Amino acid sequence: MSKQDNSNGNNAAGMNVVDLKRRQLLKATGAAAVAGCAMHAAAAQADDAAGVVKGDLLVPSKGDATVPLKVEDIKVGAKPVLVWPFDLNEKKARSDSRLNKLMLVRVDPAELTPEMKAVSVNGVIAYSAICTHQACDVTEFVAADKLLMCFCHFSKFNPGDGTVAKGPAAKSLPHVPLAEKDGLLVIAGSFSNKPGV
Ligand code: FES
């Protein structure tokens, strides 16, 4: 991680206020997760349990939630909602693989390309929650920029299509097509690209 720490041009001996704040943020946002970036990346690359299934519902990733999310639960301009696909047959979240973790965001449908409109429901889009840089969770929405952000090294992604707005991440966030059934959000296909790094 030392290379990324120095990516803004400051050397280790001359750590400035930005470096210091970033390090404090890293601690505050989950030191274990950050310290394990390399571990996340390795796990994300060698995970046979990864996979979402058409027809899966979506449940919040926090706690043991089993209440499926509705379209109306996801708001434009809000923080992304991290979710697991929910296996209706087994009645359990597909949480065995981190690569299955998704985040739901909502964008004004008028701002979406036809391609993204086709995979969203009234502007709700499901992206992989795993940052394509070093596999931390992408958890934030920066309202001032209207961009999604990963706290580990501050990569930013466009909420309308998952493309990188600012590195160090170099790859877009893959998305999963969504549909609506009885007001609930439902997985309608597989990842557009391999999730993870
Ligand atoms: S893991 Fe480095 S920016 Fe997300």
C-alpha cells in the first residue's frame, strides 16, 4: 500500500496534512479492511463461490437482514446501499463470497444511457461493491461531486455507468441487471464483467 500512499506526490518523510488525514480516515473506516487490502484482492481473485443468480432478491448486507429491498427504498443522491443477493430456494443470502456483495444506487433515469437504462429499474442500478483497485468496499456517495467513492484510496466512480472518474482504480465497477417484481428488486442476469480487481 505504500506506493498508493505516495500517489499524490508526497514522500514518506514529508507526510503532509492530507496524508495524515487520509491515514486517520483509513483507521476510522475500518483498519482491518484497509490493512487487508492485499488480502481482499487475493481473495477476490480466487473465489469459486462467486456468482449471482437470476431471480435472486436483494437484502441489506448489514446484520442478518432477510427483508428484500424495494425500488422505493433506494433514493437518488443517497449513500449506496450495500446488499447481498438472496437465494430464494435456500432462504439465505449469498454471502459466502465477498465478490457477491453489491451496492444499489439510484440515478435520475433521464441521465442514463439507453444501455444503463436497460439494466436498471427506474434509475436503480446494482454495481459490484468491490473496488476494482484493491478490493475494499465502495461505500460512499460524494454529493458535491455526484460521484461514488472508495475510502481506501479515494477512487471515484460515476454512479450512472460505474466508470472511473478518478483513480487509482483503473477499471469500471461491473453491474448486474435488475428487474422489478411485485415492487421488489430482483437480479435479472449476471455481472457485466468479473467483479473484483
Ligand atoms: S481499494 Fe484502493 S481506491 Fe478502492
